[in-house]
Amino acid sequence: MSALTIRPLNTGFVPTNPFQYHYHHSAAPYLKGIPNEKVALPVFTYLVEGGDKLLLVDTGMAWTDRANEYHHPGSWQEEGQDIEAMLAKAGYRCEDVDIVVFTHLHWDHMFYAEKFTHAQLVAHKREVDFARNPIPLYYKSYEAPALGVESPIAKLHFLEIEGETEIIPGVRAFETFGHSPGHISVEADCADGDSYICCGDSIFVLGNLDPIPELHYNITPPGRFYNIVESWKSIEYQKARAKDAGHLLLCHDERMLKRIEKCPVIGAGRRKEV
């Protein structure tokens, strides 16, 4: 029986406009109660505990000055929210982490990666290739040298994967392209008998799961994507693969802030016997 659990760790906040990032413009007339102004979304990483190796999904966002100047103005990381401090609150050091799986290599998912000196760093081959040489449109996302800064991943080595891949027993990575060229999600079989999917940004907000019957949409597509066809299919696939929306763990999920107040560790408990 699995002993795995998942600990969400919030590494800061990024303000984004829902109709530029969260939802495709075609959906706007059919969405009610969505503000047409910036909303500060959290930036979660997920620590998978209880396995034969300590595994972290993403390393989170940069500190306030870096985030505000080079990425999204108004972004901030409160004192003690960097991934090193968040791990310390859970009783770990960066050096204790055995494996870091990156859903993708955008700036708010890979900062402080160089601190994980004992960890195997895992990312999809397509993602690593693009992150090393992005087109100018994505210079800010990946911190290309043209910006005058050095990306945390510049000198790091990755185990490059493709297809569905077992990372450790009970944990799998699978392809969820669309938000970025080589985006992956990470699924963990937990102690409560259920499987949970760490989705990164392949599902930007839970509202992306909602259908829009008037448009014949079976989901609500996001507004931020690299390839809308791949993004659409990745959302469909994960919606079908997960038990329900509560088993999809998003990076930028506002509701997770309240969820962890009641349940700081996800997936704990015993498997129900039939």
C-alpha cells in the first residue's frame, strides 16, 4: 500500500488578468463574476513525501525584485516564501530532496533550482530544448541571456524524459503539452488510495474544466498557451484521468490557499477496503 502524500508549498503571488491568462477571449461573454482586472494568484510547488525518495514538483518563483522587474509587474514573494524557506518549515533542506520534476521551465516554476545540489532534475526533452533557445516572444518566460540576466537553469543538467515515465514507484510523469512545448504533469498514488495529478500550468485555473454549452466547448480554454490544440487536449485528458477536480493540483489555484488551511497534506489516510 502506498505511503505517499503531497504537501502544497506556496512560493509567492503573481497578478494576472483573467481574460489574458486564465480564459480565452472567446469565453468572456459566457463567464459570470470574473473580474476584468489583475488577480493575484499563488504559485504552488508540491512536495511528495513517503516514498523511497523525496520528490519535489517544481521549485517555484523568484524573489520580489526579480519577478517584478523581469516578469510580471506587481509580483511578490513574501519573506519566508522562497522554496528553501518553505522546505525548512516542513523540516527539510534543499539538499534532502532527491528528485525535482519540473512541469515546465518558466520563471515561476524553476527558481532556486541551483540549490538542489543533491537532486536529479527531471524535465521533458522538448521543454529543455526550447528553454535553452526560445524565440524572442518567450525570452521573459525562460530568462533568455538577451535580457541581461542568467537563468537558474543555464548551467544545470536535466534528465530529459519523453512519454509517460515512472519517476519513483507510485509517481509518474506524463505529457501535457500546450502551455509550453514540453509541459508535463506528475501523478502520485497516495496513502488514501487515490491518485492526484500535479498539473503545473497545463490547467491554469479550475474554471478551465467547465464546459460552455453555448459554444459547444467541453472545457473553457485558457488565454495563455504555446499551442491551443495541445493545451485543449491536455485539459480534456486530465479531466478524464482524474477522479474529480479535487484530485487536480494546479500551480495557480486560489482555492488551494483555503484547502491547505484545513488540510496541509493531501492524500493522507488509509486505503478503504472493499
